[in-house]
Amino acid sequence: NDDDKGDVDAFGNSTSNINQTVMLSRSATLMAAMERIFPVDVDVDVDDDQKKKLSSTTTTKTKALPKHVRIHIIGCDHVECSSKETMQELFMPFIQWMYMYYNCNGIAGVELMDLELIGPGVPNKVSKAHSLDRNPIDIVVEPPNAASASVSSTSSHHWIPQALRTRISCKSDTYEDYLTRRNDSAAGHKHKHIFPTLIIAFNAGIWGYNSWLPTISHIASLRQAVPFVVTAYTKLEAEEDEDVIFNHLQCLELGGALLWEPEVNFYRCRKERETKSAVAGRVYNENGAWQCWNLGGSVSLEH
């Protein structure tokens, strides 16, 4: 719709929209990753107008999207989780775009999405208030007049999009400990093992923090392969992240393959980041560059 177009236009060349990209960059980057890894099948039974809208850059290694999507946003801190309002403001655009892209294109779409924000830097007060098992932020996006709508007709003229329920939660924890506890709890209740649909780390700085290495080891040891998106302030830093990830996997004889190599991210924040240790002449932007790995499962190491 027109509002969505306005959000995307914020990443154009207009200087008047720079501040808008500060709030939109995480949602837009996340949505671009989802479209690239889990593209809508343009061969499904939709009309010609809808097919024209399904134009996104896709990777050659695409995946099927489950009805229950679990997105783990790791390495979070006060930037993403200072309050309930901050989490909603940062990720509400993503939730709306997910609904429009996956649920309004003539396919069944996503029924439930968990956005789980995890990191040792997440404020304890917010973590206790909005953990997934206590009081997640519950958001439902549904078609207008959904309450009075009848069951979807098989006729495309009367087709009603699936409502999308989203739970936003946060937890102060390392990712490896968080996922281990979640799966220990699931096993205790005889529930299925929990596998994320996608893992993303914004502005991670993997090249500069050894604390990321146990997290990478844990993800690469999962029984089921998962896409792992990493953003950085510059393309050079993204390439340094790539080297650290590859060398660590190689050292531990773990598998992993790049779905896409480090590249400039179109949906980077357009506001330049002031960095005390900045190299002269180098421009830093939040989510300035990105890459994506396929880690875990039976993936062999490729570089």
C-alpha cells in the first residue's frame, strides 16, 4: 500500500528521510532477508497483478516457510529492548510487511510469528516483564472486518488473508544458554525441539568480540540448518566477520555455507554513526553491510 511504499522510499537519496531510516533499518533489513531466503512462489494461483508484485532478489538456496515462524534476534541490548514501546516501534513495520508479503498473496501464509530478542545486554527489568513464557507483546494483524468475515471461500474473488499473530519477547541471556534452556524445557514437557526459522545479529562486531565464538559453535551444531544473517557498520567489517566465522568453523570442523557474501545493505541506516575509533575517511552506518550463512544440520563447510 502507499504507506509501505513511503517506508521503503525512506532509503532513497532524499536527505529529509535520514532520521526515518534510523527506526526502519532493522525491520527493512529483516524483511529483505526473509524475501531473499523464503521467496513467495510466483507460480501459486494468484492473479496477474499480484504476480507483478512478487519481484524480489532471491538466493539460489531458498527454503520453505513454516506456519509458525521463529525469528531469533541475537546480541540485543538496550538499543532494541529499552522498553516495550521501543520493541514495538522498531519491529512493527516488519510485522506489517510480513503480513502483506506472505499472507496477502493468495497463499495460506504465516499463522504465528515469534520475534525473540536475546542478548546479555538486554535490560533485566524489560527481560523479566516481557519474556516469552510470561508476558510477550501480543500483536495481531488481520484483514479489515475480519471479525465479521466468513470462512475463506475457495473462490479467489472471496479469498480472505490469514491473520498474523506475533509475539515479541526479550531475554537477558547468551544465545547458546537461552536456546539450551528453551529446548530443555520443551523436552521436559514432551514438546518438539525448537528450531529457529532465521537468526539475525544486527551490528554484531563478530570480528572484535571472542564472546561470539560459543554462539557460532552452538548454531553450527544444531541438528537442523538455519540461516544466520549478520550485519556490520561497513563492508570491510563484514568481511572481517566472515573470516572469523569461517576460521572458527574450520577449526572446530563444523559445517557452514554462505548464502550470500558480505555486501552493502541497501536498507542500511542513512545516518552516519559517530565512532571514536573510526578510521579516517571511512563511513560507518548501522546495518551498513550484511551477509548470510547457512549453519547447522548436515551443511558442509564452504567458502
